[in-house]
Amino acid sequence: MNRRVVRSALARRDIAQEAVYLGRDDPDQVDRFLKGIDESCERLTHGADAGSPFEYAPASMPDMRYVLVKHFPKHLVFYRVVGDMVRVHRLLHSARDLPSLLDPDE
């Protein structure tokens, strides 16, 4: 089943902030980063169950999964499958406090 990918406002903000951060040191890295995100999300349209379950998922989203951003393995795409849609909730660097950033009540 092909699913469509929808990025939340938080995910779009995460992507923009990380692109700005990466671009400070190497502007060429921004295009690779954005392409890596697009390719990672495209893979989810065909196999959303391929991602790993997130052990510390919020209670309100126990089915949250994640995949690594292609070519940027420290960046994680957090998503849920909702019907025929893959909803990307956040894109975060693995060194951050992931459970608190993913908890909608925080």
C-alpha cells in the first residue's frame, strides 16, 4: 500500500532549524540533508512498518516509530501510521532529550 506522508508543523520547524544549523558550517550540506529527509520519507510511503518502534513513545502515541535520515544517521524521523497516511511528528537529533520533546503534554 502506498501511503502519503504528511509533516506536522513541528516537523517542518525542526527541519528548517536543523537545516539552518547545518548550513552554518557547510552550505552544501543543507541540500544533502533535505534530500536525505525526502528519501527517508519516500521510503515510508511503501513500507511504513520498516521503522523501529520508539521505546519511550508518549502514552498518547504508543505506536510511534522512527527511521534514520539517509546519510544523517544521528537525525531521526518520528512518525505514526494513521490509516493511509504516514504522519511525521518530529525530526530530531538523537543527542537531544527525545522523550520530553515527543511528549505532547510537555
